[in-house]
Amino acid sequence: MFIGQRIRELRKSKNLTQQKLADLVNVTKVSICCYEKGTRTPNLETFIDLVNVLDTTPDYLLGRDIKVVSEEDDNYIVTLPKDDINIINEIRKNDELITFLRKDPKRGVEYISKKTI
């Protein structure tokens, strides 16, 4: 379950104890512990409080993101709609197309656009 893993990760990155996070979102320490273990799910109000206190997005807590690592090994989190992920997955099925697009993405998209529109 993504929610528990992400709550723990963000809580630790902000140097918060389970008790401190619980106090900030008006639940018990046991509730935070259960969220992190995945044995309990926060209600909507608590979920929103967690998003705000942990300074994150609902999509991140729900695991609807893709981590992209740059050449300098800096982590970036990018959230993509499912439709975009479906497009990427379809493109990856065609080795020639993916090679063509990797060489010059702008030119590749222009070429595809002219052929299909």
C-alpha cells in the first residue's frame, strides 16, 4: 500500500515523530502507526490534513506518480495522467518508433503529426 509507505517516508524526511504528526493532524499516534503499517486507512478529512501537513499531493500519497531521475541523479516526481501513460506504453511497443523519437523528439512528433492529421 502506497499511502503508508509514503506517509512514513515524508514524516521521517520532515523529522516528525509519529506522535508529532498525529498531533498536527488531530489523530492518535496509534492511528499514524496503523496508517504507516497499512492496517488502517485515513478518512478523507485526515487524508487532506496529512497532505497539507506533509506538504505533498494526494496523487503522491496514493502512488500515482512516476519518479524520473535526471542525469545528475537528482530525483524529480512527475505526475502523469493515465491516458499519457497509456500513450507512452503504446509507443514503447514499437522499437523503431521509440528509437526515432529518442533521436530527435521534436522532429519525430512533427513527422507523426503530419502523417496522421
